[in-house]
Amino acid sequence: MATNYVQFRVSQQRIHIAEENVRIQEGVLALTEKRFNVGTATRVDVEQARTILEQTRSTIPALQNTLGQASDRLCILLGMPPQDLDSELGPGAPLGKEPMAGVPDWVAVGVPADLLRRRPDVRRAEAAACITIGSNRRRRSRPYPAIFINGTVGLEASDLSHLFESKSFFGNVTPTFRWKHSQLTGAS
């Protein structure tokens, strides 16, 4: 998010610089044409000034494209449809000023999952998943497999006099695994 915001602000600043250069180069071209008219400059000087001016003008659309891409990425990270963010973030600082507002001395950090949950699109997806899980639990009494362990302990002898001997002791342990078939093929 921060990287895209910086790229957005830097692109705005670069556009301001290019527009200022165009303004300056238009003045240089006008001055060169006046010098040509009085005979102190050549036609080559005029054409060089014009070429430099047009080259600078040609950089502005590419810079505007970079600004638009940064704006689109910010919108996606904010969970909103791509749009022009100039109305919300402003046109950027004028030349000679810092391109971005002051940065705080410290930045709140946390567990990456917590930072991710701050994004509106992630919060909406998480809420939808919770609703789905809740509806699945209401539909099914057991959302997970059940494991049971049954056991029997006893004494067994063919003669009552041998009933309490160690060889009369017996035990049985039976594990059981149960998973309803509807869970395997049920709704997602």
C-alpha cells in the first residue's frame, strides 16, 4: 500500500516537473525565435529548441499513465473499483514542496494476518466465509468426523472357582470412526 501511495505521489510530482519544464521551454523557444528574427540565432537553434520542447511534452502522457496505474493499484488494495484518486488524495504538492506529507517517527506494526484483515475486501471475504461456516454447521449436526473408543473389561471362567484367577481376566478395546456421507458430498 505504501509503495503504491509513494509511486502515486512521485508520479504527480514528476508530472508537475514536466509541465513546468514545458512552460520554461516554451519561453526558450519564443526567445530563440525572436533571436532568429533579429539575426542572432540560426534556424537550427530554433528547431533544436522546438525538438526539446516536443520531447518534453511527449513524456507527460507516459507519466500520466504511470499515475493512473498507481491509482488503480491503490483502489484495488483499498477494495474499491479503479477510479481517479486525485479528487480524494488531492493534486499533489506544488513544486518546491515535499511530495508527501510528513511521515510519523513510528509506524504501528503487528502480525501480518492482522494487517491483512484491515483491508476492506479481506474483511468482506472473511465475513462471507464465517456466514458460510455458520450455515453449514446449522445444516449438519456434526461438521467434523467423530472418533469413538469403546472398551470392555471383565472376568470370564467356565468354573466359578476359577473366576477370580488372573487367566479369567479379559479386555477389549474397539476404536470407531464415523463421518456422515453428506459431509463428503455436501455443500461447500
